[in-house]
Amino acid sequence: MISTVDELRARRAEVRAAAAANADRGVDACIAAAQSALMGEPRIRLEYLSVVDPATFLPVGEGSSGRALALIAASVAGHRFIDNGEIYLG
């Protein structure tokens, strides 16, 4: 049986890939792609997903470009996980 941690690792890679693949289309497309990667997973409950400036941790605007951080918090089978990953916008 796949453990909760193994399941989250697999989803984490998928979410990061989806966000990165859409980063050139802007912040909203990046967030939508990451959210879509989690849809249909009944054991995963997304709590928070945001793209922020790595220096200030403030959300970046739609026209932003360059280095950013994707932040996520989610519950998987009752366990809370927090993660971040660097992405490049624009």
C-alpha cells in the first residue's frame, strides 16, 4: 500500500511540474495548473496555494516575471503538509 508520504511526494512532483510548465503564461495560469493537478484527489484537501516574491513573501502580481516561490499547504489523509518550490515567471 502506498503511504501518505509517498502519495504526497508523487503529487508534489506533479504540482511543481504543472506550475512550472505554465509559469510563462502568468501567475493565474500557474496557480490554476497547480490546482488542477490536485483536483479529483479525495484524500487531498488544498488549504493554501500562492505565488510570492522570494524576498518579501508578498504575492506577486499577474504581470510579474523572474524568480518566484510557489507556496502550498495541503492535508493528505488527515496529515498537514507545507511545501514550497522555486519557479520562474514570464
